[in-house]
Amino acid sequence: MWIWCKFKKNISQMQAFFWNIINKITFLLNGVSYGHGLYSRGKIYVYNKDVGKISIGKNVRLNSADWANPIGCGNHIWIQLIGKEADLAIGDGTGISNTAITCMQKVEIGKYCLIGSGCKIYDTDFHVLPIYNGDGVCGGGILQLHLL
């Protein structure tokens, strides 16, 4: 039993090493800047066609696989920037698991935040036409998440 546990741990470490390299290559190809200590498990999907700005702080952990998250919820980490003005910032020490982030203007995730599996973060309502509330104010805008 001890040998099996040791074997499983070694396989898990090899998977994490492999995906960390693949994700860093994906980030470089999509113009993502990241700090040292980035740790990722599982495939992270990035869509940044119009070359918006994506910056990831130091010592960020990204879990993007069923096997990397005990809660499950399927999915992976999906990062999607829509437009040249889109700006996504993820602060130092933040942990994100199986989350979808869509940014049209600005999404700022502060330092040391923990974002759980299945979370969806959008700063857009995905509509071409402006949406107004009862006071005639247009919806949408900048989203900021910070540790309280």
C-alpha cells in the first residue's frame, strides 16, 4: 500500500510539472505576463485574440482539472478577453480552481484571494445593446475582487 501511495504521488507531481510547462507556453503565446512561483495543474484555456492585457502575480496557483480539485464541478480554467482594451489582473498569492473569467473592460482579482470551483467572473452581459436599469443607468463596467 505504501508503494502505491508513493507511486500515485510521483505521478501527480509529474502531471503538475508537465501542465505547468504547457500552460506557461500557452501564456507566452497569448501575451500573458506572470510572476515567479506560478503553479498550475491541468490545461488552462486562454482566448486573447484582440491582444488585451493579462497579468498574473507571484506565487499564483491555478487548478484546472477534475483530478486537481476535490470539489470537482468539471470544467477547467477558461480565460477569455474580448477587445484590445480588456485588462485582467490576478494578484499575488491568489488561488483559482476550475473558473471561467471573461473580461471586456477590466477584471481585477486582488492579492491572496481564493476562488473556488465552478465560479464564473464576467464584466460584461454579452449583449451588443446597452442594458439600462430602472434609473436609466447603463450596466456593465469594472469588476474588482479583494480579500476582506
